[in-house]
Amino acid sequence: MKRSRQQTAVLLQLEQSARVARQVTDIHWDGNLPVDLPAIAQGLNLRMQQDGSLAGGDACLVYDAERSTLRVNPVNSRQRQRFAIAHGLAHHCLGHPSHADAPDSFNMGADIASLEANLFALEVLMPELAVRQVIRQEDLYDVSELAQRFGVSATAMHVRLQSLDLITQQDLDCSSAR
């Protein structure tokens, strides 16, 4: 199937987002699981702050000349907060303008900046090498257990496993039929 120029441009942007995420983890990740997002934020000179006033939103990135702040809604589950933080790190690292994310911007049908941030978040929260290593060395194949090990939701783990071709849609259909 032939891609349009626009589709090719989007794919290139997404690939760049994944590359930047890998560079960030190469530089700022200590290799332990789950990935220490506050340490990565600190390494990027990004302040993190809990903010219950986000009214249904997950996170808000506020740029400042000295030190930008990622405000995170503390009402959300730990897994959702972690995804929101990684998503906010993406907007910061990718140079997106100030960004506030509502819950539905975390789906894969969102605008290009949010798609880039979603891909970045998957890469940072579940680095490919770590996912493959945990599966191989710990003989761990249960998606829920993998999600717990990486501090993410089962949905995020499913998406990551699919992106790494470690699970198929058929596998997902079979597991949800049980």
C-alpha cells in the first residue's frame, strides 16, 4: 500500500519521538523498574507538582524561562499518573507548546503532538530492552503481572507488547474471551 506524503511525514515524526525517548532513557534512567520518572524529570530540569485543581485533566505542562513545571492530577490512579508524567515529559522534550491533557487525549486517535507524546511515554515507561529482558529472564508472560512490574496499566502494557510484536490482536481477543 502506497503512503501519502502526509502519512510518511507523520511516521517520520513518530519515529523521531521514539528516538528522543530512547535517548532520554539512555541518559537519565538508572535501569531499575519501574522507571523512576521523577528522577528523569529532575535530570531534564523539569519540576513536578501535584495539582488537584486540574479538574478532570491528567497533567499540565507550564513553561518557564528558568524551570518548567509538570503539574499532575493526584486524584488519578498511580498508573494513570505515571503515564501522564511520561506524556508530559514527551511534550517537554519534543518542544511542544504548553500543553494540558484531558483524559481522552491519551487515545491513539489524538492530534499528532499527543500521538508523539503517547509513543514517547510507551518508550520511556517500558523500554524495549527491559520488556524483552523481563519476559526472557523472569519467564513472565502475564500481561497484568508485566504491567505491575513496570508500573503501568494493563492497557498500556498491551499496546507496548503489540508495538514490539510480542503479542498479537488474536492473543488479546483470546485473553479477553476467558
